[in-house]
Amino acid sequence: MKRRQFMEVLGASAIAGGMPQLAHAAKHHKGGGHEAMMKVANDILVAGVASNAAPGFVAMTGNSGGVTWVGIAGEKAPGVPMTEDTVFRIFSMTKAVGSTAAMILVERGKLNLNAPVDTVLPDFAKIQVLDGFDGDTPRYRPPKSRATFRQLATHTSGLVYEFWNPMIAKWMAVTKSPSIISGKKEALFYPMAWDPGTRWDYGIGIDWLCQAVEKIDGRRIDKFCQEEIFDPLGMSSTAFEAEGALAARMGSVVARGADGKFVPFPLACLRIPSFTAWATRCIRARGITCAFCACS
């Protein structure tokens, strides 16, 4: 098997959950060229739906010459077949886009990654470390160092999602603070789970990083990304809101229930948010992912 053929199958199977079929296909493939290998990749997607790995898939491979294969399987909504142009919420993949926006400013000499965040965003200095609870009363202390933009970008600022940290989840419950996915400005002010630079954990750092992009550049982050990233790369099916034709192509969001079955997972974001919550607002269709990855 040639390296390029293997990587093409690897890309498709990774989307399908890294199933064992990949190893089997790589071991037993005896030639047959691109078409045969892509049939293997498509079979992996179909098997992924059959095994309940996901309700549906749109997968693709590409190189510097463009798209080399597209595979489709399953449904984008109950009873609605998946299509090549289905639009998805991309959740954490937005972090690559937001980080690229920040790096554009770094490249232009407008943003210093080693600068403390509060030198550009003074309100960031209000954030303290959550040091525990006295019953249900949060206990805070000042951080031992000032978080930098580099720490925001590398998830070492101390800001952690409530999904991964039970202490932050408890803080949200007792303070009735909104989640970052709400799109409300006050949702940016999670406390730090620990001091900046001392630990890694996944959180809202890129949301704050994009606040800095807005402050430095003057454009809203959605407009900045549209003009500086999406339009230059021809990413015409990427946006921060599913409107018009994009809304009609939107795939539904589901979550796996306790019984292993997929159930609807509605997302109720503000129609006009007070800031752009990266994790839920950006959407895209299959082809533009290749364009972004090839050029960034």
C-alpha cells in the first residue's frame, strides 16, 4: 500500500471513529489503485452507521490538487439522508479558526503572545482563582501570575470548561452563571481552576483570544474571519449563523443517551449574541474543511 493511499483511508476512517476496519484494510489491500481504496473507505463509513458509531457521515480526502474523494453515509436528520453539502456545527474545530485569526495579528506585529491578557483586555484582570467552597459559597484568591495570550491559546490559562471540571460545574450551579455557549458576555467570566501556566485543561481560552482580536483589529470576530480567512479561501459554506440556504442544509445535533441511542440535542444560542461563542456558533460544510487545512 502506498503512503498516500493509506493516508486517504486513514482520513475517512478517523471520521468514522477509528474503527478496526482500517487496520484490516491496510493489512490486506493488495493493490487496485485509488478507486479500490476509496471503496474500502466508503465501506468504513457505511459500517460506522450500521454499528451506531454515528447517525451519518460526510468524509473526504484531498491534496494540493483538490478533493480526491467524498464519502457519504447515513442521515443528517431522522429520515433525511445525508448529502454532500450538509452543513454541520463544528464545535471545537472552531478553535483552529479562532487561533488562526489571532496568528494573523501576530504575523502583522499587532499581537504579542507573551503579553499579559489584561494589557489588551483590562476586564480580564477581574478573574480570580476558584480556591474551593465554604459549603455552597465559592472561595476565591488572586492568581499568582498574570495569564498571557500564549496561555489562552495553549489552554494553560486556568480557564476550564464546566464539562471537564466538577469544581467549575458546581460554581456555575451555585452562582447560576451562564455557560459560555449562551453567547452572553458575562459567560466569559469563569473563574480560573488553577494558576496560569501551572496546568493544561480544555476551556474558553480561545473565546478570550478572539476578544483580543476584536479589540486590536476593530472588527467583530465573525467579520474578521469572513474577510481574512473564509473569503480568501473560498469557504462559502462557513458562517457563524445558519441562515437562508445554509439553514436548509443544516444537519441536526444529537447526543448518545444512556441506552446508547441517539437523541436530539437542541442548542438554544442567542440569535444575536453579545459575543461570539466559538464552540457552537461556527458552521461549515465538508469541502471548506479541506480548504482551511490545506492553507493554514
